[in-house]
Amino acid sequence: MAKTHWAIPITFVFILMGVLFSLQFQAQNQISSELSMQRTENLIAMVRDLSEKRQKLAVEIVDLNGKLRAQTQSDQSERELYENLVQELVKIQTVTGDIALQGSGLEILIDRQMPVLYVDIIHIINELWAAGAEAIAINDMRITQNISVFYTETNQRMFITVDNKSLEYPIIIKAIGDNNNLEKGLTIPGGIMDNLALYRAYPILTKADDLTIPAKSRKSMFFFLNEYKPEEKPAATEKPAQQT
């Protein structure tokens, strides 16, 4: 009875194991077959998809390179334009006296014992401009097109004025430029230095390698200036030919 009791379960187990092994083997074969088919199809699809993406990326790369070159050229053009504008602005500010300047030039010293009038100062300035001066200052007051040199009388004394401010002695005129040319412009025979020597006025000329001329102390004010814009002329109309 004991052998019969164990034989049935063991037989049933073996049969069940055989069935399971058979089903597993078939499933593996089926899965292997399906996987092999799926891999091939997937690879083909992936290759096609990657090829399309590669072509799109290649087109995008070409487009982006073109945009990069255009942007680089635009940036370079804007940088060159900016640099040119800065240079032009510096030139304008140099003429208008809005910035301080430094460079080699000539220094003229006039002390109290020298009988000099305001017209003599004007002649000296004009000679310096004519000799190539790029900037001029009198007692550290910048000389521009809007600055006047004149005189005033106070307490029975006459003072030379620059921009309505009385000059104190010694009067020091600084001019930036080629110091040799500036000196020659003032000492030319029959020039301003010879004329002052007739009145025993001998301004001291000193060449300098490092002069500093400050910016003007006040801004220029314009009340009547307006930008000139020429009127556009109407287009000429052709006259019809006269019939004879």
C-alpha cells in the first residue's frame, strides 16, 4: 500500500514536469523565432529612421553654420561700426573740448611785467592754430570756438578775460601739437614774438613732452541752431512733344 501511495503522486509530477519542459521548449523556440524576425525589422526601421534623422541633422548643421557665419559677419560689422563711431565721437569731443587731452606740445609763459594786451593773446592763439595746434588752453581753461578772449576793467585796472573770467598772472598758454612747428609758428621773423619784443615783452617758450589740457568747464548751449535738411525737389515731368 505504501508503494501505491507514492507511485501516483510521483507519476503525476513526472508527467507535469514533462508537459512543462515541452511547453517551455516550444515557447523558447517561438520567442526566438519572433525575436529574430523583430530584430531584423527593428534594425531596418532603425536604420531608416537614423538615416532620415542624419539627413535632417546635416541640413540643420548647414543652416546653423550659415546663420553662424552671418551672425559672425554681422557682429564684426557692428564692432567695426562701433569702433568707427567711437573714433568719430573722440574727434568731435576733441574739437568741442568735451574731453581732456594729453600729449607733447609747447608752453608759453607770460608774467606780470610783460605789457601784453588781449589782442596779443588772440594773435598767439591764432598763430598756434595756424602752426598745427590740436588743443589749446589758457590757465587751464580750454579754448574752443565758443570761448572768447577779451578784457574787462575793474577798480581802474584792466584784466584780460577768457570766457568772461579774469586771468591771473602768470598767464600760461598750453598747446598740444608738434612742438617744433608750434615754436616756429610763433618765432617766425616779423611774427607775434617780434611784435611783442618791440614793447619789451618776451614770453618764455618751453617745449614739453607731456602736456595735459583739461576739458572745458561748461557745456556749449545752442538756442538757434537747427539741423539743415534740404528740401526735396519734385521729380521733373517730361513735357509732351508738340505735334506739328
